[in-house]
Amino acid sequence: MRIASQLLDFVGTGKAAAFVEEIQSSSLPLVGFPGFFDATVGFCYLGFFSIYFYGAKKSTKPDSTLLSSHTPTAFITGGTGLVGSHLIELLVTKGFRVRCLIRPTSDTRWLKNLAVDLVHGSLREPDTLVPLLRDVDIIYHVAGVTKAKTERCYFEGNAESTRNLLSAALSSGAPHDRFVLVSSLSAVGPGLDRAPVDESTPFHPITAYGRSKMKAEEYCREAAAKLPVTVIRPPAVYGPRDRDVYAFFKSIKHGLQPVIGSKVVSLIHVRDLAEGIFESSRHPAAIGKTYFITNNEQYDWEFVGTLVARALGKKAIRVRIPIILAYGIGVAAQAASYFSSKPALLNIEKVRDLVQLNWSCSGRRAREDFGFVPKIPIEQGIAETAAWYRKNGWL
């Protein structure tokens, strides 16, 4: 039992991966394939065990969470939201200690049955974050502002919060293994033709939200010399608990499918996104890089509507909204919001976002660098999401 335990520790903590890296850096001729333990290394351990091994690459700075036998600790912002709550679920199943930053007003319903430590602090006050980060291995910055009344509010909620968290991480003195920023496709902007954008596409954000996310990424690049950072850019995210794409489901339930223009989009199921975020944080190859985490397909929005209607058992009438009318509605909604304490669900910038013809991106780099492949086909994901909405009384 003791030997078996030692072998499991060797494999499970990533020591095997470190060993492979050492062998690969030597002059020994090796023949290896992604997903399989290198044959030459296998001979060294013949009679003891074989190891499933994926993508060991030579690295000058291996991820210490892979090489350590201690239980890693993750710190996460935005853990009560759609992406953050699913990421926490995944981290808990992976054996992480999870520390989630919350506000006094945070809705923690999705975290009630999870082994997670809820801590109070403010992304506006770095000093409140420093003691929370001193024993943390990986920082996942998922929190962000997606709706705001002014550009300043977007920058405070997305860019300045990122700078403050980076500052706190550096001030904590802890040797953090990774700082992961969850950014957005909006930071880059839409495709200028029908081809998906990739990590080499120049920044051209078209909204205040996108510009604030671009600035957050800039802060991460500035900190990269002192902190191992990775930036993740999701496209549109859907799945259980989502409230943004939910509006589209609700409209189709009532028999209407609004269509603006003829656009293609990339989508990612929230559980696949959580997997991609996690995998990026565990691979040395991802340090200092930016990735799109997507399902690698381009979808016509009308096709997505067809899948939603099928999942709901409804027939929806496509209602084509002229772009000029869409802007008119956006102007009216934005004007009305000036008399409310809450930002408008639809405004001029949101319409500008909606009328673009291409919101798609390529996930090739994530696949090549750390083997990310989405597991949930869109048909399955849409059906599951519709079922969740119904089960929870949203539809």
C-alpha cells in the first residue's frame, strides 16, 4: 500500500511530468506522442507502472503546483457569477482549497453546497486583498462589470480592479504559480471579415466594455515580468445559470426569434470554459500568453435560434429588426436609464455590439499549447440549458 501510495503521488502531483521534461532535455533519443507516456521513459519503469501523460514540454519555469504534493489553494473573484461558480465547482472536484472573494451583498446561492471559504474584501482597496493572497497558489480573476451606465464605471470594474488585484498579489510576497485573467472577445473586437479572429488580431474594441477589458489585459502584460500571468478570452458563454443568453431563450419560448443582420458567432458552454480556464492555469506553456477558449465552430445566429426552439419544443417566428430601428430602440432605452439607478439592458453600445457580422474566434492556440478540446456539442449544451431553465422555473 505504501509503494502504491508513493506511485500515485508521483503521477498525481505532476512529478512524472517533471521527470519527462528532464529526460526530454537530455541527449537521449525519445519518441513521444501527445496523450501517451513517452515509450523510452516507460522502459525505465517497466514492471512498476505506466503513466497517462499529456503534453510534457520543455519549460524554463515549470508550474510549481504540478510539482508540489501539498493541497493547492485557489483564490477566485467573481465566484458567485456564472463562470466563477462553475469554475469553483471544478476546482473543488480537483481537490483545491478554494477561497472566494465576496461582497456583503453577494448572492452565494450557487456556492451553498460547496467546500469553499467565503472571504470579504474589495477590489477597489488592494490592502484588503493582500492578507487573503499570502498562501495562495493560483489567482483566478473572473469578476467583471458587463453592464454600466458610464465608461468610467466599466474601467473601474474591469481595468482598475485588475490592476488592484495584481498589485495585491505582488505585495503579498507569495510565489504565486499563476494569475489568470478572464477577459473577453470584446477586448479584441469583432472579425472584420468572415474569418474568426485569433490571438494575433490587433485590438479594435468597439464598446466601453471591450476597451476596459483591453486595458485590463494591458495591466497583466505589464505585470508579466514579475508574475506568471495568463489571459483567457471567451466568446459568448451559455449554460445553466446564464442570464444573458437566457433572454434569447425566453423570447423564443414566447414564439419570437429576433434577428438583427446576418452574423456568425462563436459560443462556449460554461463547463467547457471552466475546464479551459483550469487547464491553462496548470500548464507552463500558457505563462505569459493569451487564449481564446471556444468550441471552435462558427454558428449562424439563426441556426442557434433553431436549436433553442427545438430544445423548447416551440415554433418561433423570425422577426428581422432593421439596424436603424435597433439603434432607435437603444437610444430610447438608454435615455430612460438616466432616470433609473440601474444601467439599461439595451443601449447604443449594446446595439453596436449586436449589429456586427462576425463575433467568432479561433481556439487553435489553446488546443496546441495545452490540449484544450471542448467536450459539449452545441446541440447537447442548448438542450441541457433549456432543461435547466425549465427545472428552475426560469421558463
